Amino acid sequence: MYYTVVEMPKPDSLGQFEQLVLTAILSLREDAYGVTIHAKVEDLAKPKAVSLGAIYVTLDRLEDKGMVTSWLTDPTPERGGRAKRCYRLEALGERALEESAATAKRIWDAVTEVLGKDWSKEWGKGWGKQVG
């Protein structure tokens, strides 16, 4: 008889799309609600398209994990009497995002070490960013 042991991801580990959503919430601060989060994630994920539905599913999952909290604003006439659901990054989400960023930095450094600093500068130009 054989057993396969698989380590499940930690509940506070993040997928790439969750990283994008948390980054959007972090950068939007008090203006983080569905539509603005969607716009920011689309900007971060270029050239990939992002559906609004994927944003809401991910926001629900992040809230279930305790990484974000949400609340409803007061209804406004500009929104036809509807309220907005706003989102805030919680400490657990901030820690998970910091760990993801640190991992991404280690990966970047390892790739740059192998391919060289000139590669990283050229790669950054292709993405419209100054790197290094």
C-alpha cells in the first residue's frame, strides 16, 4: 500500500491574481471598491484582460481568508440610491503580500544573476519601466 503526501498551500499563501487584487487595494487606499479595484488590476495585469466577475470572486475569497474586510457606504443619488462595497487590506493580507513581494524579488535577483544586469535593463524597457 502506498500513500502520497501532498503539502497543501498555506491558507495565507497567495496566487498571482490574488496578489494583483491585494496590490490594487493597497494602492487605492480609501477608494478601493469593485470598479476601481477592477481598473487598477487591469492596469497591473496588462496586456491581459480581467473580468469584473473574477475581481468579485477573488474579493470574496480574500475576505473569507481574513486578508481583506469590506463594508457598505451610504447610498448616494449618483449611484441611483445604491451603496458601494469598499475594501480594506487587513494585517494578514498585508503580510501575505509582503511575503509574495519578497519572493518575487528573490526570483528577480536570481534571474538577473544568471542573465545579467543588462538583460534586466532591456527587459524593463520593454515593459515601459526603468529597472536597476
